[in-house]
Amino acid sequence: MRIVVLVSGTGSNLQAVIDAVAAGSLDLEIAAVGADRLDTFGIERSAAAGLETFVVNFKDYASRADWDAALLSAVAAYTPDYVISSGFMRIVAPSFINAFEGRYVNTHPALLPAFPGAHGVRDAMAYGVKVTGCTVHFADAGVDTGPIIAQTPVAVLPEDTEESLHERIKIAERELLIKVLGELAQP
Ligand code: GAR
């Protein structure tokens, strides 16, 4: 199984996948890691791991449609079996979803369909939930929508800050992502 991983930030979940592949506990090939912006740690750490990287910088394109087309052709060039959105903070176009139908997987730090969007942890805390968690799902063209593959609940502690809660969610999220990828990689 070949995957392309898309990131927008630090890529700590991606690092867990890189480590699991290197350790031999996850049998897949990371064909490339791509980002939508320059200077992400996710790209830096991928390059350091010897992976192919690419950037389709949103700011370099005159229109949204031009960026959509560039992202699709950059990802498709690697002929991935699955594309993983691992902290990729952009909605992709319907053309991208069509090209990778049932093969575009997203990870999100909340129990979807609750608290979609860029601030899933903050929004869950603001609502006052006592349990939140993480979701790995097949993504469609919406904001963190599409069929759920797996979820893990995480308790919110009275002393939690957004950062401490997100860190605990990410521990569960890494485990869940690796488990789901392992299952998808089964022949
Ligand atoms: C992860 O918690 C991921 O679920 C979240 O961004 C974080 C990326 O962390 N994604 C979303 O909120 C998507 N709506 P990382 O770059 O350190 O892996």
C-alpha cells in the first residue's frame, strides 16, 4: 500500500506513522508528504526521514481552482492507494474527492460529528464536554465530514488547557491512525 500524507503544520502524527513504518510494525510505503504552505515542520521532518516531499503553496496560486488542480496533479503523480490528511487544514475540491473516492482519510481531534473545523479541541472545551476524543474517517468535500472508520474517547480533566487536552488526544490519535492504516494495508 502506497500512501501520500498531507500536512499543514508540525506533523507529529505523521512522525508516529514514519516511526511505525521504520520499526516494521506498519507495512506500507509513504510515497510522499505534501503541504499547502512553506516552512512546515511536517515537511522538514519528512525530508529528514529521507521521504519525498512537495509543497503546493496555496498563496502561489491566482485562484482556488488553480490550487485545486495543482494539488490533485501533485498527489496523483505518486499513484497512492490512500491519501492521508494528517493535520492538513484545507478543504479539498470535489474533483480531489472523486479522484480518491473512498481513499482519502482524515484524522480529527474530536468525536465527529461533534466539533468539526480547525479548533475541535477548543470548541469541545468551550462547550464543556466531559469526554471528547479523536476520529479517523473517510473524508468528503465537507469540513471533517464523511464515513467514520474509528474513534477513541478521551476524558476532559478539570485542570486541562487546550494544549494539555490536545496532547492527550494526539496520543490516542496516533495509535488510532496507525491501527486504521494497518487495517487498510491488510491484503
Ligand atoms: C491533529 O490533532 C489533527 O487531528 C488536527 O490537527 C492536528 C495536527 O497535529 N486536524 C484537524 O484539526 C483537522 N480539522 P500534527 O501536525 O502535530 O500531526
